Amino acid sequence: MGQVTSIEEAMVVLHACRHTCITRWAKHMDPFTLHVLAGHTDMNTTKRCVHPSEADIREAMDRVQKSKVHAPGRDDASRTATLLM
């Protein structure tokens, strides 16, 4: 990794690290707890910081499917396709 040479570059690096941390935490806790731990006053700020990958979304859908909690009347393929659009 290159050396940070200015305050502006340091702030960008810090901001990216914060987004990475919040994205990783999001996999392990409910959004309300994440919102508080992130120190945000507005849930929309927290939502902008979370960047799930396609794999994360697929894993979440697999967990829902296995738990039989998903909405009746829709097949799994169309539900997953809708979420990935």
C-alpha cells in the first residue's frame, strides 16, 4: 500500500476503512444495533455505509430459504433475481 501524503488522502482512507468495518459488522447484527454502534443519528447514513456483495446477498437468501420464512407464492429464483437487480 502506498504512503498517505496529505490530510485529504488520510481522510479518504479512514472513510473507506469505516465503510469496510460497517459492512462487515452488518453481517453479524441487526440494523438498529449497527446504526447505534456506527454512531449515526440517521439510519439512512448507516444504509449508505453498508456495501453487501452479491455473495452476501445470496447467502442471506439461502438462510431465509432454509428457515422457511420467505413469502409464500413466489419462487426462489425470481426473488433472488429481483434482489440482485
